[in-house]
Amino acid sequence: MNSKKKSSSCTLGFLTVLLMASLVAESSVYAEAPSVWNTAATGAASTGSAGLPSRDTAALTAKTDGPREAKEVQAFLDAFFAREDIRQKAGAIAVSVVQGGEVLASKGYGLTGRTLKSPVDASRTTFRIASVSKVFTAAAVMQLVQAGKISLQDNIEKYLDGYHLTNPFGTPVTIGNLLTHTTGFEVREPSDASYVRDDSQKPVSLKESIFEQFPPVVREPGTSYMYDNFASRLLGYIVQQASGEPFGSYMRQHLFEPLGMSSSSFSLSKELAGRLASSDDAEGNPIPVYDLSPREWPEGGMISTASDMALFMKAFLSGGRAADGTVILSPESVKAMSAYHIAIHPDLPDMTYGFEAPALSSKTNGESVISKGGDILGFSSLLWLLPDRKTGVFVTYNANQDLRDEFFAAFMDHYYSGHPTSFGTKGFKPQSREVLAKFAGLYSDLRVKLLTRVEVSGTGTLTVSNLMVGRHELRQVEDTLFIDEQGKPLAFKADNAGRIHYLKYSNLYSYAAKIPEHPAVFPDVSEEHPYAKYILGLKALGYLADDLSQPFQPGQAVTRGAFVQAFNAVWSLPESSHPPAFKDTANSPYRRAIQAAVESGLLEGAGGGLFEPDRPIRREEAAVIVFRLLAGSGMRTPDSTAKLVPGTSKWAVEAVSSAVVWKLHGPEITESKGVFDYGPQRTLNKQELAALLFTMLLPD
């Protein structure tokens, strides 16, 4: 494989993590990672590395009151991680279990890498724990609240050196909003450029990374929940501002050192890098060790071990005190971090200060659980606590797979069996189709703008479909709460006027907003226009900058640069500040969007180092870019079965055929006797662009 293809694979891998990490991993969307396991060793120990005897978790006696005995917990872990399907999902895993102030298990499974082939050691092998880092950033904020240096009600502008937010609402964004991801910010995500693979690349400062992309407030603060990496990064900056210490130094001196977490840091030192488990991309190629820009990500840059994480869990579950009695967090702070502060429905909570609701809400088995998952290129993790039970579990591994969800379900079923999770009110009388009609419509995810379609299918029943989970039937169990066939809940939320505004279902980390049934129109695009639902739909979603008082000009040609910018906006791909990869884009108004698409593996040039940003884009070129994202991220399966009229370039046939099968088009596509005319060489116009982008977000 050449270096260009390797780079494309790596960046598409990053893009997959970016797009999918915010969605519930009910089933894996990642290619399976090659497994390298030490199957010769059979000894089990409470700490360090362990081999994998072949055992079956079903053969172990289920519990109802949680883990109690170290030997039994270790046997359960050995049996679970010996399963062949689990072994195929990650080559290196570390896990720790804490109960009542005691570490019942801290173990490693598998090998640290292909070259060294050292057994994973829970106390030495380091992992990138990704967004689990947010828990520690939130803990730092709570320490400063305890010290009187921050108030949860503070307007965040107090800490921004005179910077004023673009906020059209009368409600300020507060520290509490940042902690609960209820800021109302427009989406901001790290780009592939935030991953530093070249020693010559100088990371930007934490401050620079914030103010070069500070988002506007687009929803009233405190009214909606959207998983927000930028909010957590901003919290890290505020820790720095309020404490007067660099973020990384503060975390080391006030959290890691008092807790004894000697293998934890927000920056990757050479020593920690030398102990870092290696990881592979979806094609099985090693992912080079990378740094971050800025070097310390408050939202996801922490490196740690399973044993270090056990120290944190012990302290948190012991009222905030470290083993030597040092107060890390006050009991009030621990309580605030353990209690949910926002919930779309009492049965479907959103966030505490630092923690979120479990991805598998139906598998909590009646227990009160707070959790934090994390994904970064090559690594995934999950931390969950049962504060009432004084139980904590942490798992981390070197792949972007759904292993953590399977482990969560198996652990909860084994240790808290006999108490199935229930939703709604017993004896609730389902409502009529007429009453349920208020829920029907299209809803757009606030973070990853996939569309969910809700239809009334009968008394007390809805049909709900989207690209990630397919089509499901749901029954009503309360006024605004429904349950699907698999026991997964869906909740709606009304605005102050009583109109249904949001839902939460397949993506438990973001609400989805209802698209208006009768959106505003352009002078030349009425509701009767053949492309109205696409054009007006995108405008309602905020993806069209066109002024509604001016003609839209639906037949106007779209340039290659304009297409890339529109495409990136839909997927919230952040612009890149890196030097342009093409000779002819330096002066283009779309240069930052084009460079971001290059870094995400979505673009190739027109040859000779050129991109030709001002040339009108052909329909087949647009189809290829869309295909690369949808197929490369696993959101759709390539399909070359559509019969096409002659004229499509060889390199675009699979993409064009897939676009036809996926129905990513408007009424411009014609069909005769099973053969489709996609018009591949025609210039894409604005109305066709709207159709392509809108249908890209719809359910199959």
C-alpha cells in the first residue's frame, strides 16, 4: 500500500470515529481489528497481565447485589475476555473493578503490540482514554467551585479576556451549561489536523485552539442537550484562567499526584509513549504514535492505566477522599457529579457534571448508573459507576469497537440480575392516532445531522426510522415516552408553547430537533417547487446561507469549491488552518474547507497538483465524494447493482450506482426499462445539490 493510500485510510478512520462516537454503538460500525493474544499463559491474578483460559460466563452464578469477592470477579473477567468474539475486537485490553473502597480486580488481557508482544499490564500499559478525560476536567472545575474561584452560575464571558459570544438569546452561557453540554453552541469538532504525526508540526496553544473556532450560540442555553467537545475544551481553558496554572500542570498537581496516579497525564511524554498499547486502523495497518494539537486536550487527551483509574474510582466512591485521606473532592462535589442535572425524561436522563447516561439504558437493570465513554483514533474506553452501590468499573482497549457495550451488558446482567429495567407508568392508556399526530415529522440530530422520520402507525404506536438503526415500531408507555421492540426508549420534549420540539432515541448523546412542517420559502422556491422539500429542508436545518428575501436560483451551477464547503457543513467537518495541499486553492474562499476535506481523506485533485475550485462540479464527481464518506464510515454499504446508461467514468461507476440505489437524488434521475440515467457528466446545479445533501441524511 502506498503512503497516499495509508494516509487516506488513517484519515477516514479518524472521520469514522468523529462521526460515529456520538452515536450509540448498538452494533459495531467498525471493521474488526486484528487480534494478537497470548493464549499460552493460563494463570489468573488480581493485578498485572493475565492469559485467557477458555471459560464461559454463562457457567458462572449470577449475582443480585454486585461484585463482592476478588476471586469471583477475576473469574468473571477471565471468562468474558476469553470469548473468541471479544478477542477478535481488540488486541490489548485493561480493566479494573472497584467495590466499597477495595480494588477487586485490575487486569490486562492480550498483547501490547505486534513488535514487542508484551502481555498487557494493568499497572504499566498506558491507553488513550479519550472522552473519559472529561470526567477529570469536570472534577477540576468542581475543585475550583469548592475553592470559590468559579461559580456554576457564572457567565463564561467572565473568563474569556473580553471576548463576547455571538448569542442572540437573553440567556447567558454558564459554567453549568458547559458541564451539562446545554450551551446551545453550534457544533465544533477536532479535525484530522488536530492529530500531530510530524515532529516538525508545532501544536497550537489551548487558547489559540479555542478562539480560532469559537462557535456562535444557535439554541437558547439550557434548553437542549448536545454532546459538546468544544464545551469541555473550554472548561479546561477556564480551569487554566481561574487557577492561574497551565491546564496540564493543574491536573497533575491537584488530581493525579494527590491520587497517586503516576501513569496518568494530559500530555504524551516519551516515557508514557513507550508504554502505550499500539493500535491498528480498519485495514489492519499500524497507526503511528501521534501527538495532539493543542498538546493537552481537556476533552479527550488523557493517557492512563487501568490501575490508575481504579485509584480515581476508589476516591470518588469514598466521598472524594484519596487513600491517605487527602480531600480531592468535597462530598457536595461528588454528589453534584453523581446526580443528573438535565433529562429529556426522568427515565432517560442526559448528563451530570462530567458523566452521562449509559449508552445501553435498557441494561442498567434498575440500578442508578453514571458513565462516560470515550473514542479517539485507535482507542476506546468506558467508565461507569453505581454510586449507591459503591461500585466502579473501567475498561479500555486499542480499537474502535463496541466491545465496551457488550462488557457493560454482561457485567450488569451478571452482578445485578433479577431487576430488569422498566420504563413508563404501569397501566398507562395509549393515546389515539389523532393525539399522536403531533409527534410525526422529520427530526435532525443536533450534532451529526442525520434525519429521523417519525410516523404514526396506530393507537399508541409510532414507526421510527433513521440511517443508523433502521426501522422500528414503538409503543407508548407515557405521554412523551415510547419503547421499541428491543426495549430501547424514545422520549420527546415540547417547547414553552407546548409544541413538540426535540426527541432523543438512537443517539443518546444528542437531541434531534423537529424540522418545521411549513418552512419559510424563497421568492423562486415555493412549497410546490419539485425540489422544495430538499431546498427548504436544508434551509430549515441551517445549511443554506442564502437570504430568504432573495431568489435562490435553483438552476445555478455549483463549483467544486462550493460543493465541498456545503458538504463539510452538513457533516460538521471543521475547517483546516493548514497550508493548502493544492497549488490553486490558496486564494479560494473555500480553501479551508477544501483542505479539511483533503485531511479527512475525501478529496483527490484534478491532476498536476491542482483542484480547480472554481470549475463547475460534475454530478459523478459529487457522487464520488459522498460515496467516500458514507461507505468509508460504514454508514451505507456500497451497491453496484444499478444499471446505468453509458457515460459514467470508470472510476465513478460504483459511486454513481450506489447513489442511485441509495436514492441520493431528486426528480432529475430518469429510468427506462430498469436502466438509470444519472447524468454523470452534467454540471450539478443548486437544486440537485440540495437533493443530494438532504437525501444523504434520510433513512434508507
